[in-house]
Amino acid sequence: MGKVVLITGGSSGIGKAIGELLFQKGYTVYGTSRNPEKIQQTLFPLLAMDVRQADTIRMAVDTIVAKEGRLDVLINNAGVGITGPLEEIPGDEIRNNFETNLFGPIEVMKAVLPSMRKQQSGLIINVTSIAGYMGLPYRSVYSASKGALELITEALRMEVKAFGVQITNVAPGDFATNIASGRYHAPLVKGSAYEVPYGNTLSMMNDHVDSGSDPGQMAAAVYAILQNPNPKIHYKVGAFMQKFSIVLKRILPDKVYEKLLMNHYKL
């Protein structure tokens, strides 16, 4: 029997693609969804979980450990997008994004770590975003929540290494998923100071997702990580220029890089 894998947000998009590939490769896969009863076709079982609700996290993890006797891999994939001028995004929506993209994954990691420490083995893969490496206009909250998860991973790796638990980040670029339809869009406000630039940027972001890469590329990248006995701290998966943008940020003066981004977004 293959290793036991838990994938949060496994009912669609990247999570579903990862789960299907790992299932086909012989892993024992469990996905999660806030409403698993609504999902008609799935190769692997879906458990009810809302990463914003600690009791649903504990219940899902306890169910897997009770049934399988172990939990070898956590893929923290559940997340939501958010766009808008920071000035016009309601505070509740900002908090909800951090609850889903940062605090939720933290709580899932806290739930699986006792079992992994007992086993003296385990792997946690946090799905972040290339957007988490830089502050992007009208994606400030998303960049911040994903960037924070990157840093949490760096720190936690060192805390749990002695227990045989490994943690890594995988940062995707733009993939053809339903994230654009599911994310929170601050409404375009007629007469707002941000109406024209935000509207133009929003159209560009949606086009990038619609023409994004096949989620199967992320699945293949995750599978390769599972084959590596000593995974790296960071992985980036996406188009060349998306990955190269991280290199440019590292080597260019701050204001030069800012100018490149502003030119890209026509600001």
C-alpha cells in the first residue's frame, strides 16, 4: 500500500490534479472539500473540511489516522484569491483571506504534526504562489498571505527537522483553474480613483488565469518532490517569465523592479 496523503482543497483545480496523479501512482489519497457531498466524480474519497474551522480539521485528520494508522504526506493546497485596491477591500474579506490562506494551513499542520512526530517521518508540502514573492498591485492581500506562508514554512522546517518531518513550499504561477471565479473581487466603483487602473489590471489577471498552464504540471512537480528523499525548501512551477520575475526581484534595485511591474500592469 502506498503512502497515505491528505490534500486540502482536493475537489477541483490543482488539488484534484495532484490527487488523481498520486492515486494513479498507488498512493492512498484523501482530499477535502467544504461540501464533499456536492462533488459527483472523484477517484479518491473527499472528507468534509473547512480550514477556517478547527473542529473540521481535527475530525478529518483523526478519521484518516484511525482508518489508515498513519498519515505520511500533507499537501496544504486549499486557498482563495482576492483582488482589489487595498483601500477598497473590506476588512472582513482581508481577514477571511488570511484565515484561508495562512491561518488555515497553519492549523492543518498543527493537526498532522503529532502523528508525524510519533512516526518519526512525514512530509508537508505547502502550496503558495509566485505572487507571494512580491507585492503585486491590486493583489496585495493575496501576495501577503501567500508570502507569509512561505516564511512560516522556512521557520517550521527547522523546528521539526529533528523529528524526521520535512516541509517544503511549491509556488505555482498562473494555472488554468477556477480560482478566478472563486476569489473575492472588490467591486469596480464608478468614479473611484482606482476605477480605470484596477479595471484594466483585473482584466489582465483574469486573462492570465484563463490562458494559464495545465494543472497537471503542478501534479507532476508534487509527485517528483515525493520521490526526493531530501526536498528543497522552495520550488517554483510555472511559465519561465513568472519564475524569472523572482530572480529579477533578487538582483535588481527595488525601484527598477517596481518600474518593471508598473509597466507590465500599465500603471
